[in-house]
Amino acid sequence: MGIFYRIFKIIFWLPAMILFPVTVINKKAFPKDRRIILIANHLSWWDIVILGAALSGYRRYLAKKELSKKFFARIFFSALGAIYIDREKPDLAAIRTVKGVLDKGRGIAIFPEGTRNKDDESVQEIKGGAVMFALQNKAPLVIASIHHKTRFFRRNFVYIDDTPLKFDEEKRANVKNIAEGTEELQERMLNAKEKLDELVEEKRSKKNRNKTA
């Protein structure tokens, strides 16, 4: 684990949980294996904070290379172990870095929509990079769904999908397999978001019933 990340998590875990309270639903489904690719929808800059604080383990996040051009963002995200990637063309340096991380038995995290959803809280069309990394490195995709945009002192919910998405180890990272895998991942993310919405609604309904009882 990166030294800065360890210090950051120790010092800021409690403040983060106070500022951004989060409930993880189905947390038991989160694998103990650290060699995973964590997948999540992207609604807010604070998604990294709540996922890092609420889920165990250390994972390096993929970040768009544009962030490396902003002085303070570059210092902060680099210290947390960000892997900068060029979204406009194949980035061999990032591909090698991801492989090196997974080969060491560590995890990475990706927001496969490619950018924050600034309009609503639905799942946007996802890009093929996450599936490409999974196929290249024979690593499972663990899906986490974030309920709404994170705001100060407003409870958020994160749902862990029951089963990681794994691909046949014989499958190669070619155009056809990446496209098919991306379609499957899109469906799994949509289903996870729908399940999360249902569970949160059930929690709220139960809470309201208890208040009126």
C-alpha cells in the first residue's frame, strides 16, 4: 500500500465518514482477493473518497491524463497512486502499469463511463477499457453501484453486486471479445443500479413505517 494512501486513510477515514456518511449494501459480497478491478458508476468527484473509505483494501485509480496537468490535482491524485491514461488513443504506458499492479496481486479501480455523469444519476454508456484490462490480465470485475451524487452530510449508499464478472481465461483481448464483454458489463451495471434503487426505497419505506407506527 502506498505510504501516502495509508496515512491518508488513517487520518481522514473518520472525517470522511462524518462528512460523507455511506452505507455499503451487500458488503459481504466484496471479495477478500485484492487482485481485482473495481468498477463503479461516476457521479461526483467524491466517489473516490467514499469508495476508498467504505471498502477495504488499496486500489490504484485510473484517471484521465488531463488531471495530471492541474498542479494541485496532480499532486493529490499522484500521491494516492493514480494511473493517468490517455482516453483518445491506446496508452501503452498505462496498460503496462495496470499489468504491473495486477501482477503484484494488487487492485485497480475504474469508472468505465469515462467521465462524471453531470446530468442525472443513471448509468451512462461505458467504454471498453475495463473489459480490455480484465481480459488481458485475467482479473475479475467487481461491480459497485453508487446511489446518488455525494454531498456533505447526506447519506449515500453503495451496492456490491453479488458475483464478480469473470471471463473465460482462454478469451483474448480482441475487438469482438471486448465488445461482447463491454455489453455484458453494461447490463450488469444497469442491473446493479436498479437493484440498489429498489433496496434504498425499501429502506426508506421501512423507516417511514417505523416512524408512523
